[in-house]
Amino acid sequence: MEQLKNIKSVQVFLAVASFGNATRAAAFLNTSQSSVSYHIKKLEDEVGVPLFERTPTGLILTEEGTVLASYAERGLTLIQTGLAKVGDMVDSVRVALLPMFASRWLSSRLGDFWERYPSLQLSAQTHNNSYADLDHPEGFADLGIQWGRGGWKRFETKRLWPEKMVVVCNPDYLAEHCIREPADLARCTLLHVDDENMWQEWCSNNGLTLSRAQSQMMLEDRHFQLSSTINGLGVSLFAKWLVTREINDGVLVDVFGRDFDTSFAYHLLVPRDTPLSHSSQVFLEWFFRQCDEHDPHRSALGSGAA
């Protein structure tokens, strides 16, 4: 039997094949773009043919790359299924988490989880809001948290709670740009993650149209967006409970002094057609109890923070 020399290179190859972009694949894998390029070059040298065609719009699988991807996907899915079954034997659950949600809401409650279920192992798999877009999400995690509007057909989906959004920037940025009404944002830089949909919704709800000439900056994740907003790079939309601390501390300003309705929210996703393990069911029951008891928006209203 010929030995598989580097399974890591195969995993990197599949990520690039899925995203069609080395930068996005690197972000998903929590590694550097140079590392991704190294593994792709190594795999191409090993098989002796190019696996991707480099185009101005991204990376496209060659005919050989398409063949390899089909076999590699099936192989790694089988491996992940085996690992999951072994994991069930030791009472484990894999949860795909958004870093900011994890640090600002979930982490402070995990002590209660481990107190109640000391034998259950929890594996946190971080992602940049990409869980719902994975070709084989069940291979990445048993369930996950995703930000968006819902409607992910391959998942059983439950919205955690309705959100309220605030427009925030740092105090100096507000003073320099004289923001008094929504139309004044036309002369500001809008910061966002993922795509423009949140700002488009906000503009539409406030009688505005997001212009193509609007200054914008796309950032990798919410933590980067938050630090960029605090450092005065522009104006951001955030779920209010996520930035209440910064508003109270004065490092951010609630620009319009009010919150806004939104169709976006955090959701709990479970892949369809994949039976949940007993460990996952235990975690879900505990998690939804926490949501019922610690809805951050309801808590903010109760404390007068809204």
C-alpha cells in the first residue's frame, strides 16, 4: 500500500477548491496564505500536474484537480465520520463558533456547562461565519452558530433572539464628520464583515440608497471590525449588546442615540440528515436554557442600557 505523504496538503487543497480563493481558505483554516500556497505547490509537485488554473478572479480546478477533489472529499468525509463516532464514545461534541459570540456571550457560561456535565468534552471550532457555506459542515462540527437572516436549506435552524442594531464610531470620528442624521453617513467610511447586506438593509430602512461611490472597508471578523471602529477608521453596525461595554466606557459613541430593527440575528444550525449524538443533544438542551435565561438584548433592556 502506498503511503499518503501529507494529508494536511489534501485538507488545504479541498479548502481552496471550496472557496476558489487562497486568502479565504487561509482564514477558514486559521493559517497564513503562504502556508496554503506551500501546501498546494507541494501537492501539485507530488502528483505531477497542476490542480488549479490561476485566473484574475480566483482559482479554478483543472480537470485533474476536479477528479482529485471528488475522491478527497469522500475520503475525508469518511475519516471525519469515523472520528465523530469515536468522539461519541468518549462523550464529545464539536461546536462551530463565531469568535466574538464565543468571547462575549458563551465563554462566561461554560463553567456552568462543565459543572453539570463534567464528563462531556466540548471542542470549539472557530469560523468566520462560513459554517453554513461548507460543502460538508458535518465533518467540521456537529452544530454551529451562524450570523445572518436564516434560510439555510441544508440545516435545521433556530434563531437565538431578535437583535437590535446600533451605529457606532469613536468620539473623534463623530466630531470630525459631524454626523447628525442618517444621510450624513454618505461622507463616512462604512466598516463591515462578510458583505454589504447589513448596511444595505439599514440604509433601506432609513430611506437611503447605498451608493457605489460610498467609502467602505471590508474586514475579516467582528473583533477586527470592533478594534478598527475604536481606532477611528470608520462607522460600524453592531448588535447593541456586543458593544454596550465600549459605549458605556466612552470608547465608542452610539451615533444616533437609538437602536434599529434588523432581520439579522445569531442562529443555531444543525446539519440536516445527520443524526445528533447524545452528547450533542445534551449540549443543545443546555444551550437553549442559557438562551432563554440570558437573552443579552432582554438583559440590556432590563438594565436600561437600551
